Amino acid sequence: IICNVECLRQIVTQQRKGKNMSINLKNKQDIIKEYGANEKDTGSVEVQIAMLSQKISELTEHLKTNQKDFATKRGLLMMVGRRKRLLSYLKGRDLEGYRALIKKLGIRG
């Protein structure tokens, strides 16, 4: 792992400011309640897509201020690809559920 002192300093500064890059527990639980079948439903396609959408929006905001953070950009592109595959799966399995979900999340144009 190669990381210079400036990289570590930025990570520590972001953590002190409360800018954690992951979704906090309360937001996760809210997403699970809204999109899941029950409170323990973390693996359904709808919940996974909603979680990825939340992470994608947070990383997009991060990249607006940190244009040269290429590792985050790569992670963001991988999440977008994963969400695209999950949406494709949902579309083939449940077209009405797919349409309702993209309308609720406000994605896809």
C-alpha cells in the first residue's frame, strides 16, 4: 500500500469533520424500511439498488470538490456498473417493480 503523509492527513481531516464516506447506520435503516419487505431485508434487489444510489450520490458530491481523487472515481464507476446490472436483473424479473423503483429513486432520465 502506497500512501504518502498528505493522503493520510486528508483522510484524518475528513474523519474529524464527520465526513465519513460510508452511509451511516440511521440512513441505512431508513433505506431498508422504505425499500425492503421488512426491517431485516438487506439483500433484496430493491434495497441493494437504493443503497448503491445513496452511495453514488454521496461520492458524486465528494468528487465535485476533489476532482483528482481517482481511487474514489474508480469505486464510483464500479458502483454504477453494479447498480446497472441489478437494475437489469430487476427489469427482467419484475417490470412494474423496476418502473416504480426508478421513479421513486429519480434515476434513469
